[in-house]
Amino acid sequence: MDFRDDAGQLAWRQEIRQFLKDEDQYVPRGDIGEGTWRDNPQLVPWRKRLATRGWIAPAWPKEYGGASLGVMEQFIMNEEFAEAEVTSVFDTGVLLVGPTLIVHGSEEQRAEHLPKILEGDIQWCQGFSEPEAGSDLAGLQTRAVRDGDDWVINGQKIWTSYAHLADWIFMLARTDPAAPKHRGITMFLLDMKTPGVSVRPLVNVSGKLGFNETFFEDVRVPAKNVVGEVNRGWYISTTTLDFERSAVGAAVGVRKRLERYIRYINEHRNDGTVTYTEAMKTEIADRWIEAATARLLSYRVASMQAQGLVPNAEASISKVFSSELEQRVARTAMHIVGPYGMVLAGGRAPLGGAMPGSYLGTLGSTIAGGTSEIQRNIIATRGLSLPRG
């Protein structure tokens, strides 16, 4: 792996840096709150400025409003945006719905939905996981039955991120219960205002609202809203464009948090509110080395993608390491502030409550996006060629 930019990559990196330097109205990462980008008036014009460059959906083909960027160009863009701590405007519509429709959608579906995704007129959520089908998604039981020109859906989804704010959902439902497990599943596009759809918010341990339960009771969906072939939804759901999947933004973000914690120590080391022993120095050094390792794992994934390889086990290694590192960094932050880590708000809350908030917020890091157990199974079977248990 060559860590140096070639001439073209260096010019591209400098273009992005100059763009971010010239821009002074973007919103720092993490300032969106509990809503979406549409709920922050600063993000609306920022998103439009990105859209004029095709940077809302950089991997989409230009004919659909994207920038047709290659993997390494996307990697550099994501890395520089993370270094500048710029809030991402990528959402479910851009990352998941758009690529699926570009590859498998009808012309009518693409014409209706792609422009609205780019403009941000429609917010999407994903209806995949169910109470008995999380890690084993192919075990989903939500049913869809054909009735004339419609399909009638009954069932429940869970962990539906931002369903309480979404306009549309793209979801999987079982359309042939007699088919083998991974077959007989179909993908649907569904307006969340359709009668029979109800959403119940789930508040997490840190008091934040993001996940939801979503219920479907005799919900009628027009047959034209089926994506691709009936009973082929499982395979359609694995579709992506050539999106860069290294998660370099997360790796950079961990290092940025450590930098903030170190600044906090330097500001408070003499007022008795932080722990700064030799053991604490060693712990912080360990986290710093691990953050650098997470970034190198990201480089590995991007490098493989750029060579046309599929980073199966490598992506899982990066995911496990980064998720568990987020938790270790959060615990280190709590060690730094000691008893003050119990304070979430008010003048005595460390970094405005960011330290204890991070500790609570990262509890789910090893569950979201695929549990660490599932990732380790992938590493074992696809990376180490071990037999399945």
C-alpha cells in the first residue's frame, strides 16, 4: 500500500481543502441534534452548495446528479471533511435508496425519487430489522400479499432509524413464505403517510430519540412500488454503487475526540477536576495508538476497493476494531473526569456533558451496523477460512 497521494489525488485533496477554507458557513460535526439536516437552518444552504458540485452523492453517476467519483477520490473527500469536522449530509436516501434505484429501479421510480433525494425534499428510513430478525435478517416475518394492483403488508420493524421524521421507507417483506429463507423476500417503497403505518419512538440509554418501532396493519402498497423482481428483494438489498466503505471519518473522529480530551486535561489539570497520573498518560497513549491503527485499517479497506477487490473480512476487522475503540475511548474519558462523569448537564458537566454522553452513546456501537459477534463470524469464515460452527 502506498500512503502517498499521486499527483491527481494531491490536486484533488488541495481542491477540497481550499473549498472548505473558503466556506465559513458549514455546521461542525455533531451539531445537528436529534433531528435531521433539514431541522438545522444552517445546513440547508450548505447542502445546496455541495449539491451544485455533485458532492451530495459523490459516487452516483453524473447523469443522476452525482459526481462519478472513484473510491480513492471519495476516500480523500471523506478524510478531509472529517479532519475539518464538517457535518455530513449523507443520509439513507443517498447511501442506500439511490444506489438501489439506479441499479434495480424502474425509470418511473428513478424519475420520481432520485431528484427529491438530491434536493433533500424527501427523508428516507430503512425497514429491515425485526424483533426476531436482527442479526438473522433473512428470518424476517413481515408479510406482503398481492391483492389486485396492490400488495397488503402486515408486520413490524424495529430499530428503524429516524422513522419518526421520515417521509418514505424502503423495506423488505416476505412475499413467498414457502420459498427458501433468503428467497421469497421483496423490496417495497412506501409512503410513511399511508394508512395503517404507525411509529413508536424508542429512547436510548442516553435519553436520545433516534430509533423506532414501525408497525404495518393492512397497509396497501401499489405494485408499481416494488423494486426489481418480486421475491428477489434479498439480493437487491445487497446492491451498492462503488461507495467508499472504509469508515475513515469514524477513525478521524476518534482521534479528534482524544484531542479534545487532551485539551480538557491541560485546561483543568490544576483545579482538581481531572485525573492525570502516569497510568492515565499511558491509557491516553494507548488510545492514540489505537486511533492511528483504526485509520490504517480504513486505508486498507479503501485500497482494496480501489483495486477492485471486495474487502469482506477486512471491512469486518475495521468495524469491530473501530466500534470497540469508540467504547474504550469513552471509558478513558470517564477515567479522566472521575465522579464528574456522572454529570450530564450544567456548569460542572465535562465538555457540556459530551464525555458522559459519549460513554452512554457508545454502548450500542458494537450492536449497530452489525454486531461484533456477527463481524467476528465473518472474519473467521471469510478471512481465516474456519469452518462454520
